[in-house]
Amino acid sequence: YLDTPAQNKMGMIGENMMVGEEQVELAEYLTAIIFNISIFHTAVNFQTLTVSGYIPNQPSCMRLPPPAQNEVITMQRILETLPVKEIAFLQMNISYNLGQFSPTERSILTRPRKTKWE
């Protein structure tokens, strides 16, 4: 902590100001938070239709329990396990809507649009 007048030039740094390792820790926490709410969110949500839109790939629910370890799996068993068409439609609809960009959404990396006043 910087609490002497020689270290605290012109009152810019207060007594409780973080320095050194605390700043590094804060930077690491903020980096993790920003990553999780931006890149990770995009990676997870904007591919939902690709992955979840095909119901056998990732069914939202199953009508039968998962097969036992040594159970023979047939095509009939798979078809009986998949959700009914109404639930499959809901899953596809939710996946589609989660994967859409908002018309007002702007990427951090893109430049703002020029207005007619510039």
C-alpha cells in the first residue's frame, strides 16, 4: 500500500489502492469474467442450431431410459427413445432462436457505423 506522501504523488493514489500482485490477480479475474460473458457465450450459443437442430444428435428429452451396458440397440429402440415430434419441434425452435443475432447487437471488434453527421 502506498501511504506516504513521497509515494502518493499529487494525491492520485489513495491509501487503499491496490498495487503489485493484487493488480495481477484483479486482471486475471476480470479477464476470466470478460471471456466467459463474451467469447464463451458466443461459442456456446451461436452454434446451437447446428448441434441441437438435429434431434438424434442431442435430444432434449428421451421417452425411454438409456440402454443398459450390454443391451442390444436396434433402430426401433432408437426411434422409440427419441422425443415426439411436438417436443422435437420445440427443441429446434429454441435452438434456432438462441442462435440468432440481435439486430442491435454490435461486436466489440467492429467499428461503429458512421452517421450522416460525421
